[in-house]
Amino acid sequence: MITAERLAELTNYTAGALTEALADSGYMDETFLTARFLGITNGGQFCYQVQFEDEDQGLMFSKVFLTYNPTHGTVIAEY
């Protein structure tokens, strides 16, 4: 079960928190400027739209997906 407190946390990640979560998942060179929670996918992932600076193309948008494992209390982030 996902508690109300954990749900509030998972739906309110900041750009910095998503950057850190991706680093913990092995994506070391990402830094996000903004983050906006979009919703929960059909597969139960928490979806965020993020904005970042690309050296060649300027400001870009992408999506980050958080997968929560309630058994272990862990979060995995991925593109």
C-alpha cells in the first residue's frame, strides 16, 4: 500500500529531487531546471515533465518516470 504521506511525497518531487533520483539510478550528467508532475501511468509509474538545458539545442523538455517499490520503500527514476 502507498500511504497518503508517501503519495504526497511522490507527487511533489522538485527538479533537484528528480536530478538526485536519476543520479541514484545511474544517470550522472543530468540537471533539471523545472519539474511538473503529470500523473500516474497505467503501469503505476509517477510521470514528470522536466526542463533542462541542452548545449546544442537550448531549452528542452523530457519526461522522467518514478517507480516506487512499497515492499522495499525505494524509488527508481528513469527516462
